[in-house]
Amino acid sequence: MKRRRFFRPMLAVSLAAALLIGALEVWPARSAAPHLAYGFNLHADVQGMLDMGFDWLKGFPGTNLADYPQQTNILFRFSAKASDLADVNAFGQDIYLTALDNKDYIDAYEIGNEVNIDNPDYGWGAPPNAADYKTLLCKAYEKIRQADPTAIIVSAGLAPTGRVQGTWNGHPGHNGNFQDDREFLKELFNAGGGACLDAVGYHPYGFSADYDADPDVVSADPTRNCDQGFCFRGAEKIYEIMQQKGLGDKKVWATEFGWITRPPDPCLGDPSWGGRQWQIVSDDKQASNLAGAYQYAEAHWPWMGGMFVFNLDFNQNPALPECEQMRYYSIEGKPAKNALAAMPKSKASLTGKLLTSPQALTIMIDVDEQPVTWTPSAVLVNAGWQSLRYTATVNGSASVVPGLSGATTGTLSATQESLLQLSVPGFSRAPGTYTGTVTVNWYAAGAGNNPKSIDLQMIVVGDVHRVYLPLITR
């Protein structure tokens, strides 16, 4: 809705109030810190991905990571299966050596894949057991930290299974073959797995629902139906569990997500498509949902981190049969490719990066209003994936020397924010302009100190009798 502006004179209004109300009209709302990584699962076209403005990809064992362009960031997925429990130390040593040899190329690690299902090819390979998976996750965390202390460690992307009924061997939401993703995550946290990850992996596929369909809402309209969490916003329920377990400061990484499109008619009769036909969306709907998902997460989910579309170009892989369902999640040759390339992107920095908002604070006061106490505040934001340390100080020789409260020194984790509160009490001066500076020094791995300054200005004026002030309606 467009803003309409009405004006009328107001008498004997203080200049400080006038400046404040005027500021509400002209200052833009502060944007959330950049917090997303834009990525793909892909077959081969790395340059095509980069040309779209995406710069993260999913890597796998057996790939020569040194061949990728330098500007590519890599989430590397290790296998983690029930069979690895036979020799946990050997599992950890393999991870350690891989991380040590590739720390110049790998930026983040995903430990396993869909470990809440028993699929032997890409799942746990046995009836899922969150406590057993925690053993492997924590061993991987220990060994990666030894080899590459700044790497991001993501737990296995969980498969959305819906609300599985029953109990198997004491595990709720378990049928002996797969476990409710939400129940698996609770058991993982109860076993102590939350201490061994920087982010929780999840696969918030869209199924038939549009990207903004409300989670767990049943609808006769397939585009609004999120029965049992089968929609993109099912990720919100994962984050709710993280908050309940005291892990709300960590991120969710969507290590796979997407919408499947229609295959050739003969494939619809293939047994592999028996449970997928209800999920099919049009090519145009795939495009609007993928672009909308990124924009929704950017605007509403500060807790979302990496988002990896499944997939860019599996439909160009000659080794995949024509009816292989992975081909039809691909966006190559479809409207979604152009939609994602054109989509605005708000990328988090790979290293820690401090931002301050605002960069200047100003107040204007009438000489007769003094003394005044001014209590502005500034937001410190880490717009990066690595943590940073900061210290805020004031220029003690300036004409305005505020006191600082709140977090004047500390550590900001990935994309975290903190409020810095300032106070100038009992200010009383002759007409004139008085200034001060708050300096915030910060340090992060891979980034040297680049101090941020917040400029303060107090303007004292005299002989003001009338101010004409806009009355703002929205």
C-alpha cells in the first residue's frame, strides 16, 4: 500500500521531537543481516551455477575439489552409516585425513544423509538410531575441528517422513524402517548431539505445496496442503525443536530442497513414480516456488543458513535413466533457471564480517530544553559464517562522550546480532554542534581488523518558536 502524506502545522513542538518524527519518515527500516548461502546439488555445470550468482555446491568423495573455480564454496558430504559403528576410530581417521588434505577447498561438512531412514544407498542402512548417529557425528566433529578449526559442521540432512505412528524398540515415531524426522531430532539432541554441530541439516522439499504454505495445515488445495509437514515451511517445526532444546542460536541448513516436475508420460507408469505423482508441479510453478523460497527465508528466517537446490543439471547426466526421478527436480532448461539467476541475493560472508547499523546518530535540541539525556542504540551484526570477536570503545577527548552499556565486548556467532546501548546524560551546552565517536574493533579468522565507526552528533540551537511538522499516516 502506498504511503499518503498529509501536512498540518503544529506549534511549540520541541526540535528533538521534530527530528525524531521526521526520521521515522525518511530513514529506511534496517534490513536483516545477510544470512543465506546460495547453493546447488549439481552434476557438472559449476560455471553455470556461478553465472547465476550462486556460489555454493555440494561435493562428494571421489571429486577433485581443486578443479573447481576459486570462487566456489563447498559443502562436502561425508557418508555416515550404521556400518561405520564397527570401527568408529577408523571412521574418524578417514574424516580427519580428508579434512586435512582439503581444508583449502572445503568450507563446510555434512555428516551423513537422511540418517532417519534405513535406505542402504543414501540413508542409514539399518533401522535408524539417533544415539548411534550421534556417536559418528561427534567423532566427525572432533576430527574436523582438529584438521580445520574454522569449518562449518552440519548434521545429516533429515528426510521429511511425516508423522510416523507407533514405537519401535522404544523409539517413538518409528516403524522399524524409518523414523519421524522430528522425533529423530529430539532423540539426537537428548543424546547430546547438539554439542557436535554448527547447524542442523534438513531437506524441506516442497512436495505439492507452494513455498509459503503454512506448516502442518491440511487443505484440499494441493498448493496449500502441508499435511504432516510435507512442505517447505516444515523447516519451521525443526527450528522450533531446536529452540525447545536450547539450540536456537544454531542454524538450519537446507542441504536439499526443491519441487519435482512432470516426466514423459511413459515414466508415470514406472513403479518408482508410484508415490510421487501427487508431488508434481508445473515448470512455471517450480520456478516461482524456488525463487519464492529463497526470498521467504531471507525475509522471515534469520535462523536459516545454507540453501541447496536439488538440483541444477542432473537431467544432463547420461548415466541416469530417463525415468529416474532426480532428473525432474533439475532446473536446467526450465524457467526456474532464469528465475533464480534474476532473483536478488543477500549472501552471508564466508568469514566473519562486522556491520553496524546505523553508522551515524544525530539529535537536535533547543537550548531551552536542556539538560537532556540521550540514549540511542546501535546494532552490531555478524554478516558472516564464522564467529568474530569485537570490542567497542569511545573517544574520550571528543565533545560528546557517551557511556556504553549492553554488550561492549564479546563474540558474535554466524549471523548473530547484538545491541550496543549508549547514554549521554545531563547534556547542557551553548548553541553549537558537538560530536563524538564510538569505535568497534573486530577480529575473525581469515579477516583482519577493519574497525567500524559510529559517529555521534548533538546539535544545540536557540530562539526556536515554531516548527512545522508533517503528520505521517501509513
